[in-house]
Amino acid sequence: STNTKQLAMLKQKDEDSILTQLTHVYVALASGSSASKDAMHTLNQLSEQYGQSVLLLNLAACACLQAGQYAQAEAKLEQARQDFEASDADTLVNLIVAYQYQQKPTAELVQALKMSYPNHFLSKGLEMVEGAFERESLKYRV
């Protein structure tokens, strides 16, 4: 694919560059669950070298989600919230996904997303679906 070719070109230029390593992680995550271990390995190296960050914890959570390690994904995201007071849209959305996979209630997180990020595409999508449901339910009121 084009992404893989571009990654190969980056690696030729500077394999140890953080940009190259992050690109490797993104390509691995986009490649599916079979590459999630490879992404996790690179993320662990980056965390050891540069320290944790909200971005690295979110990417690690995505790798865990792809690998079916939902509790570990939740732990990474909770670490981002505790250590960095992360309340960004990506952290909230990834935490909602981790909760859903574990059949945990998500209403509080969804509400936080809608309140803090009303223009986020997922907030807009929820608003549209909820509006459609409301309109349809009026048709069947008894």
C-alpha cells in the first residue's frame, strides 16, 4: 500500500526518528490486529526513551483494543487521565470503546464527550441519531 511505501522511504532516511517510529505505529495500527504487538513494542520503546504522554498512551490503548486486551486499554487511558489530566476527545472516545467492549456503562463518558466537544464528529453523529430516534418514537406514541 501507499502508506507502507512511504514508511519504507522514511525508514531509509532516518529509522530512529520519532516521526518514523510514530508513522510505523500508525501504519501497524491501520494494518489490523496482527500488527498490534509490533505497534505496542515500538510504543514501549518510545515511552522508555521519551517518557509517557497522552498521545503514546492513547496509541497504546488502541493497540490493546486491537489485540482484544480491553482492560489493559482502559488502564492506559485511565493513566492518561490521571497522570496528565487528559480529557481530550481522543481519550474519551477510546475509553468509551474500551468500556463498551467490557459491557461497562458509558453514559457518563458519552455525556462528557457531548458537553466538552459538541462539534466532534461522534458528538454530531450521536445528536443526529438521537434526533432521528426521537422523531420516530413520536410516531408510535400511544
